[in-house]
Amino acid sequence: MDPARPLAGGSGLRPPISSLPAGTDSSGGSARQGVDNSEPGWPLAPEATLPRGTDSSGGSAGWGVDNSGQVVEQLFRHSAGRITATLVRVLGPAHLDLAEEAVQEAMVRALQRWPFAGVPANPRGWLFSVARNHVLGSVRHGAVVRAKLPLLATPEVVDDEPAGDDELALMFLCCHPELPLVSQVAMTLRTVGGLGVNEIATALLTAPATVAQRLVRAKKWLRTEAARVVDVPRADALESRLDAVLSVLYLLFNAGYDAVEGDRLVRGELCAEAVRLCRLLCADPRTDLPRVRALLALMLLHGSRLAARTDDAGDLLLLAEQDRGRWDQRMIAEGVRVFGDSCVGVAKSAFHIEAAIALCHVGVATEWARIVGLYDELLTVKPSPVAALNRAVAAAMAGDLDPAELNRLREEPALRDYHLLPAALGALWLRAGEPRLAAEYYREALTKRCSAPARRFLQRQLALCL
Amino acid sequence: MAGYVGFLRGTEDAQTHLSPAEAQRTLERYIEWSASLAAAGNPVGGGGLSRRGRVVRGLDATDGPFVEGTEILGGFLTIEATDLDEAEKIFSSHPHLDFGSIEVRKIGAQGCEP
């Protein structure tokens, strides 16, 4: 049995777009039955909120959410970002708070009504109407709102058309260079990605109170910059501002890939949202750049394995235990194609290297030595403790366990609260035939914040050591 | 089998702090609860209720809400069960219990049963 567990494979601010230590499992057939007839496992376009889970294979394809409740799938997350984006365009960034409050109100109303009265035929339109009415009824913002009222009442705003431009604009607003990077990330995750404070804190390896404070400050900054136009920046400013947006999408994907809160480890919808937003960037000629495509490829390649990462009870599976037949071959195929499309021009971004690593992991057998080489490359382009940890683990899997390096990583402040570090050490020592030492690390990992399935996984691994 | 109704109560702000992601999960859980019960042959009925209403007493009417201060009656669900114990058991798995209470009553087939 392969004691290694999914480990962080990301670089940069947050852990794991994980590299799953693949062990030596090369058995599983790679093609899913009936894959040609199935729906893709995720929304291909912002509108494709309905058909998830209709694939004929019977397996829950793609994002690992079960099939009931399809009608509303992704609805809140998609709608929240889009409605907020549209309201912010109309009201101006100074009124982001009001826009968010309105969206909140719409969601609460939906929660109080839909479970009993059924989901309306046009749920997004319903949400927009409630949100708009809330804005119009707002006393606090009365004068502003009255001035904007004609805009809000126009049919094209109410229309249920894709609001990609508004969302791009909101993303770029949240990623404004005058905000600290971490605040940019927090703002985007909150406003466009629909994450709560706790989820953001987890994604950023920081405390919820810190996130809340950052959000408050960022919004205060927005209020003082009320005159600023919300729009996608001009071409000359785009380059510098795009990277912040990409970092944020990367984090959003990670937040879903290894969700730390709640009972469902694989929060496929977050990953799908990150992919959706990245597609928005790829669909716009101004932002359709090689590194954007590389990020999309990276997310597709990792996303292809999402459904296989947990069993029916939602528990984490080791790669050796996973059914490779559940890997989404369509996503892999698309990821490979997009990766090919990203390899144009001369610039090789960190996303290119990480996509190459992801590509190694969807192969039949994992070439650890090659992955170590790619991590070396990544560490020169974009050094981070998490990437260093992944390199160390990949090296161990390649037969080159380096305890000194792992101990050095334990001194890294950024990894102090990171449950995957002691978990990795536990896995490596278990693998090296030192169960007592491994048990200590698993116990330490259990003292860190992590999701319920991850906790069960750690307990399961700990039991193996005893 | 008899019909039972569950009144879903909660404070008005119980769900106002949910992020879209959390609200999404909550909505899915609510709908899944009904769907899985329906799949087991017990179709769930119900309806939403407006936040405000009126109480009619004699010739006067007063504005609701009708229970103590901050609590609101958000909606109701109807199910089939053999007795109150079973109905309680069924409702005890409802995700609404994360936010408030559910009052379970038998729908009297012959007027007001005890």
C-alpha cells in the first residue's frame, strides 16, 4: 500500500493543487466507460448550470457533487458574482457593499422559498429581481440609487445573458494594484468567487479575523475611490494586473480542490468556478495569453481527477486506491489540448511548469524523477515553501528521502499551520518503515485545521501506524 | 399512514451571514432532503410563507410576526408517516435544524385530534 497522501503541488500563496503521489499503480484502464456519450463533467459555459451529472456512465463525473439538486447547481456562486458585478457596474464600486447586501438578501429569500415552493423557472432572473428590488428599496443609499434607477430598470440589465464583461471588470477591480496582494485575493474570492471568510482564511493560510479585516479595509478603499471607473484595464495596464487575477483563480481552484471546511472534501463547484472565470479570460482577446491558457490547462488536468479522489462516503482515497476509470478523460483531453495551445511564444510561466507536473500525474505511471526536475525548475521561477515541500515528497517517492530538507521546511512560518506538512512526514516515515515516528507526525497533523474527510483520512493513517 | 406537517422556524437573520458558497450548499441540502424522501416513496409537499401577515381576532387585525420577537415561520413541509414518532424521526434529519427548529404536527383527518 502506498502511504503517501495527496500533497500540495502548488506554488505561491497557497498549497495544493496537489500532486498525488501515484505510487506504482499502473493497473486501471484509463478510459471511462461510455465517455463519448457523456456530458462533460463541468459547465463549459457560464450558462451550462443545469446538466451536470447527466452523464450516462453513472459515475458522478467531474466535480463530485451528487446528482440531486441539479437545477440549482452552481447557481448561487455563479449568480452572486454576476449579479454583484452587474450591480457594481451600475452603482459604481463605492457601493459594492450595497450590491453584496442585495445579493445576500436574494439568496436568503431563495433559501426561505425554494425548498418549499420549488425553484422558479428562471432562478437567476428571480435572484436578480430580488437583488435589484433590494437596491431600489435601500433607504441608506437612497439618493445614489435614485440617480441610477433608470439604469437598473433597463431590460438588458435584467436579462439573463452572460455577464462576462461585468465579471471581468469586477475581477480586475478586486485585483487593483493599489490594494495589497492578499487583499486582492481575498476580495476576489469573496466577491466574484462567492467564498465565505472562513473559506478564504483557509485558502490563504491565515486567520478568519485577518481576512475579515482585510475585506473591510479593501471596501473602505473602494468607497474612497468612488469615482474610479470599473472596467477592464487598458492594454498597457493589463499585463501587470492580469497576474493578480491569475493568482486569485489559482487559489480559488485550490480552495475547491482541497477544501478544508465542511464534510465534502472535493468542492467541485469551486474548481468549476475557477475554470469558468479562467475561460472568461481566455475568451477575451485582451486576456487570452499563453500563461492564462497554461493556468486553464493546469486546472483541467488536476480537475480531471477530482471525482476519483474520494469514495462514496466522501473519504479521501490514496491514489493507489483510486479508480482511474473515474478520471475524466474529456477534461484530460481538453487539458492536454489547452496546454498545447499555451506553448506558444517564448515565455514559460510557473503555470506552464505546474501544468507539466499535472500532466505527469495523469499519465499511466508517475515518473517521480521527472516531477522532481520540474519542481526544481518551478522553484527557480517561483520559489515557495509549499513547492519545496512537494519537491521533497516527490524526491522521496523517487527514492531520495531527505530528512534534513524536511526538517528545514518545518521551520517555515508559512507552513506552521499546514496540516499537509506533518501528514507528508507521517506518510514518508510510514513508507520508510518507521511507524512510530509516522504516528507522531499524524498526531501533529490532527492538531491542525482541516476538513472532516481529511481528518478521517489522517486518523485512518494513524491507525495504520499503531 | 397519516399526513404530518413540519413548520420550519428560525430567526430572521439565521441565514443572512452565509456566503454564496455556504448558501449554495444549504440550498442543495434542503432540496436533497426532499428529493431523497421522495425517492423513497414519500413525496414532500409544502409551501413558503411571506415574512409578514396579519392575525385576525374578532374585528381587529394585528400585524405579525406571530411568535416571539425575532423568530419567523419560514415555511412548511408535509410528509407521510405512521405516527408522530416516525414523523419526528424523518424531520430530525432536515438541514434546517442547523438554523432553527421544526414543529411537527399531525394533519388531523377528522378535525382536531389530540
